Amino acid sequence: MKRYACCALLVLFISLANTGFSQSNGIKPKQFSAFPNVITCSELELAKVFNASPGQQISLSFSNNFIFSGYIKSNIAKYSNLRTALISSPDYANTIFSISKITKADGTWGYVGRIINRDYFDGYELKRTKAGEYQLIKMETDRVIPECKML
């Protein structure tokens, strides 16, 4: 019986050591530290995304000298009231800009989206203000993309 207890204890210690060393303690770099926390976006720039085809290069110029350029990875209508596009930017280490155009029942529409890269600490979330203008608001990507590592 003591032999099984020793083996079980050894397996437990090996599992704990393996779990402890597999945890990521590295601090992710900030990708957008040179840009402000809030960037105003033009609806005309956002609308350009939905006129582009997959594989096409696109460049979106927002205020505060922030330009997000890349290639359209997908541009699909998921439902009659929802169209989603993905842009991958090689300029920002293949960071993804996911943007959706949502049409409401009353015929009005709006945009939501995120600029994220799981290898970096910061990103942006696209939101509409009460005044009706769109803004990219800086966020911490770890709050949006939880890290999950398989053993």
C-alpha cells in the first residue's frame, strides 16, 4: 500500500511541476502604444470594407494618423441583417480587424468590431458613441481572448 501512495505522490508532484512550468509569465508587448486610447472613425472609411472582395488589399485611414491596411480575408453576409468582414494586416504582425455591419428592424444600421492580435497586449474595439460617431477605443486583449494552453 505504501508503494502505491509513493507512486501517486510522485505523479502528483510531476503534474504540479508540469503545470507550473507551462504557465506563461511573459509580458506581451504593446502593439499600439504610439497611438491614442481613442481614435475617431469615419463611417465612409468603415463602409469601404463591405465593398471589397476577399483577397483585395484595402487601406483604412482613421483620424490621429492611424492607417490600418491589409487584405480582406472574408466578407460574407451571415444573415439578412448581418454582414461581417475580416482584414489581416501584415503591417501590424497579421493583426485582425473584424468588423460587422448590423441592420436593425427599423432599417437603421451600425458597425461593431475589434482590432486584435493574441500575441500583443493591446487592441481596439469599435463602438458608437451617444452622439452617433464611431470610435476605436483601446482595450487589453487578454480580457477578450483568454489564454488556454493544452498540456
